[in-house]
Amino acid sequence: MSTQVKTWGQSVGLKGNYGSHTLRKTWGYWQRLERGTAIPLLMEAFGHATQQQTLAYLGIQSNEIATIYELEL
């Protein structure tokens, strides 16, 4: 699958190193931001042992976590 993704990316002129792993991370990122999927569900989907692993995998930074406290009423 990874070779196919690389070929598809090259055929449409994408610059960079794309593979099946890129699709997996993008799927998780989209699930979290666009669909509001909970981190524990994504953790299970990715097969991660901890939520911290999933947070790191999706690139969730501590400043993003801090912003949720600003939303409190």
C-alpha cells in the first residue's frame, strides 16, 4: 500500500514523502478535529497502549490542551 500512495502522490505532483502511514495519521487527525472523536477511541483504533502515545502521534501540543481550560464557563 505504501508504494501505491507514493505513486499516487507523485502522479499528482505532491512534493514530499507520503506513504500509507501518512494516510493513517491524517485519518486520525481528521477524526479528532472534524468529527470530534474521543482520544480513547482513537487510541483503540491505532492500537496505542496509552492516551499520551495517541496525543503525541496526532501532534497535540500542551498549549492546545491549555486552551480547553480557557473555554470553561
